[in-house]
Amino acid sequence: MDVPFINLPAQHDSIRDEIVQAMLSVLDSAAFAGGPFVERFEKEFAAYCDCHYAIGVGSGTEALWLTLLALGIGPGDEVITVPNSFIATAEAISFCGATPVFVDVDEATYTMDPSLVSGAISPRTKAIIPVHLFGQPVHMDPIVSIAERHDIAVIEDAAQAHGAQYCGRRAGSLGLAGCFSFYPGKNLGAPGEAGAVTTNSLELAQTIRMLRDHGQASKHNHKLVGWNGRMDGIQAAVLSVKLKRLQEWNTARRTIAKLYWEGLSGIDKIILPIEADYATHVYHIFAIRVPNRDKLIKYLAKLNIQCAVHYPVPIHLQPAYKGLGLSENKFLVAEKCASEYVSLPIYAELPDDQVSFICDSIVQWCS
Ligand SMILES: *Cc1c(COP(=O)(O)O)cnc(C)c1O
């Protein structure tokens, strides 16, 4: 049995004709950069996220960066986030000249520990970026109320959480803005690079729209120094096709998570992910924690089961962030988890018998 970590061809098989049609309609109308396909997807995605606006951009990283720029965040400012995320979260902060300030995560949920946020706020703090890591929404209410008290913005990094819910509300609608990635492997993936910002703020939406299009307020009227950060038509057209399946695919991921839970519970060595009572988790990643995880990964690889690690080195310990002067033992939970995570295969098309095979193989390794 061969179990890949991710299987996009299997996903595309089920909707191949629709995808091809969508791509051809972009080709025939030559609406490649921005344009009607992007506008349509923006409306659909905003509605899906229960937001007034969605702005399509070039990637998730760009969604975060342009949002921070639109809020006027720059040199001398601080933005609070977590060290256990994809590096893009911190890069976006650094790329507008601000400084990332990390707080540790909660050991049960792997997301920002709200009790640590107040202590990280300084007069320079301009925003907080909680990350809905692995598809589980952060415990947002306490973070949003701290932010309101200090008059700072909350920007969700929802790049792994399309469709996830917090107390029945959609990721992307929980702060001032939500930043999404449509990198091919995400729960909602484009056939290339793409991202979006969701918001209920008209002012923010307008500023990001300008920034992603060379600062243009109207043609040849460049009100701001902007950038080329438009989403392209092919990505948008295919995303519209896939958005219709997102709910069904997320439900399938949740079913697989349940199978993993049934197959792997009660093993001392393994810590399984939990779904918080306020959350509807969408399992972008199903990460278990095991001591000696490299050995388990090798063992499973021999059985042709591909696993991954998200992420083996927390951001503050990456060479790129040496300049922050943050040493080891600074964020104990994030560091411990980073050394133990193993991401198991999870996607809508993963057959039940393969999940059983993975569970049985792990149980065997543990015994
Ligand atoms: C994927 C991802 C990003 C970046 O998105 P890109 O589209 O790859 O630029 C940002 N944050 C998190 C948590 C991600 O998983």
C-alpha cells in the first residue's frame, strides 16, 4: 500500500472537467490578471466567510503583508504572533519593517495562549496575529477583548483554516481582517499561488484593493505607493469550482480525524490533537506528538506511508530570525511540540483502509 502525504491528483480527478472548463473560460476571455473571475470569487469567498469583503491577492504571505501595510504598520512597530507557525506569518511583519514579538502557545490546542498576550503588549504594539494552526481556530474572544482595550488590530492568519469555526463563527470574520492562502495543498487550494484578505471594514478593503494594484484609486490615478499583488484569473476561476466542495472536503477531513482518534487512542507514547469546545476544526494538518518522531517517520516511510513535520524548527530559532536574539528555552511549549510533531496524511480522498493501515502501523511501532 502506498500512502502519499497529500494527493492533489485524486482531488482533481473528481472535478477534472469543471476545472478544465473554468480554465478554458479564462483563456477565451483573456481575463488573466484580476478581472471578472477574481471579482466573482471574491464575492463567493466573502459570503462563505460571513464577511462583507474579500480581496484576492497573490499569496497568503502577501495577504498578511498588504493588510499590515494598509494599517500603516512599519518600522518601530511591534506585532504579536506565535513562534510555531509557517515562517510567512513573521516574514509579513518583518517585510513591512515592523518587529515580530512572539508569545508561546497553549499545549492542548497549539494556538496562541490568550493569557500571555497582555504581557507582550508595549506602547509600540500595533497588531496581534493569532494563527489558526492546523485548522483549529484560536480562542479569539479573550484576544479580541485585550486588543480592543489597547486599541490594536487583530489579524487572523487563517491560511490553514478555510471553513473552520469559532463559537459558530467563520475563521476570517473574527478580527479586523482574515488572511487566507490558496497554496495548492491548503484545504482550499488554487492551481498555483493565490491568497485573499477578508474583512468587514470598507476602509481597509479599499486600501488593500489599492495597494494590490499599484496604489490606483482609478486608472492612472496612483494615490498610494502600492505593489502588484493581484490574484490571477485562472486561480480565481478554479477556486470558484473548488469552493463549492470545500464544506464536503472539510467534513471528510473531520471523519478521517475521527478514525485516527479511534485507531490511536489509549497509546501512552502518543498525544493526539484535540478539538477545543469552541472550535470546529478543519484538520488542514493532523499532527500527533511522539517522542523519537524521526524514528517513527522512518519506520512509516519504509511501509510507504509518507508523513511530514509542521514545523520542525520554531520561527524564533530559524537563522533568518537570529537578529531577534531569542535563544532556546524561550517558548517552551512551542519548542517541545516542534520536536515531537508528526503530521499524518489527511485529505478528503484518503481511503478508510489506508487510515486503518496507518493506525495499525503506528500501534505496532509503539508496542
Ligand atoms: C501557507 C501559510 C501561509 C502563507 O501562504 P502562502 O500562500 O504560501 O504565501 C501563511 N501562514 C500560514 C499559517 C500558512 O500555513
